[in-house]
Amino acid sequence: MDMLKGDQIAGANLTEWRKLAQGLHAHYLVKDFGTGARFVAAVGEAGDRLGHYPRVSIGNGYVDIELVTDDAIYRDDEGTEYVVEWGTMQDVDLARRITEIAADRELDADPASVSEIELGLDTARSATVAPVWAALLTGSAESQGRGSPGDEIRDATVRVPNLWFDDPGEPEATGQRLHVEVYVAPEVAEQRIAAVLAAGGTVVDDSDAPGLTVIADQDGNRGVLCVDISAAAKD
């Protein structure tokens, strides 16, 4: 199934869902663990009917859900097809059904609370170093390039964050190569940056904001705040 572009996801009008990194994310509030478990069971039944399943995290007071397709089709500019991990129409369909289930159970969504953590490594030799990181993060060579046309590391069990590689060109003055990438909902990006500044951090580069904002702590360690503005609902 073809991967969806940002404008296609925005056009689906999934008000309780946000596109973070590759998948669609939702955060539902529940009064207790049992209520959450019963909600997840109903979501599982919907997944059975559609033949597609979410990733779920459940705790006391919340249920987090991610929808992503493991074998989405991506075509580059030359028309070459790649099997990647990304959102597709079956994720949109299941998102709509989950929204209906939540409404039937009178559960509130808090889409601004969703977040996703990934890692980035600046290197000009991703093919060389990727096997080391695949072994360290997942213990499996198959995680290199999984769900991506590049060397990125993705754990099939989703127990560790994805690791991306980026050619830095000239080495950074700070010498830092590994950084955290934090994906948040578009409506909380400014608030998150304000919190960073209030805590003593600085904005190093906002030339690609609001999509990407590079921040640093007092020691110069950098991170990136990421927002998928292409999939955000238009006013």
C-alpha cells in the first residue's frame, strides 16, 4: 500500500491524531487501568476486522496509540520502489475507527500530549558504522535499513528509538555527533521551546522552524525539536 504524503494525512481531518515521525499518534485519557484495558481490547477487535494493528502503550490514566504500516511503498524521483515503515490509508481507516470506539466509551483525547523520541548521528560513513549501532541497539543486523531506503536503525519490537544518520559536511565546532530528536504536536512547539529557554537553554538554529528547531543546553549539547507541519490540519 502506498505511503501517504503530509497533505493527504492533513486532508483526512483526524482531529484526535497527530503525525509524528513515521506514524499517527493519539493519547486517550482513561479513569483507571481497567478502563484502558477494555478500550485496548475493543481496538484490538477493530484491528482484527481490518487486518491491521496498532502499537499500544497503556498505563494508569492513559492509553497511547501509534499507527504505522510496516510495508508501505515509497517511490523515489526515478520511480524506484522501496518498502518502508510509514503511514498509509489503512492507518487512516483504523484511526477513524478508534476515534469512534473512544467516542462510544466517552473517552477524551489529548492530542497535544503525544511525543516521539528518535536519535540522530552525524557521520559521513553510515554504511560502515551502522552495523555497530544495529548490534548495540537491537542485537540484530536486520534492523539496519529496516523500513527505510537508507542505513537507519529501526527495532522491529519498538523497544528502542530509531537512529538516523546525517552527513554533517564539516565537523561541528562542538564536536557533538549524537543528538536527540523530539517530535511533538504542532500546537505545543512554541510552548516547548519557551520551556527550554526558561530552563536556561538556547535556540541554536531556527532557520527550518517550525519543522526543525535546534536547541542547546548550557554545556552546548544539542537536540532538535521536530514538528511534521506537512501533515498538520490547515486552518
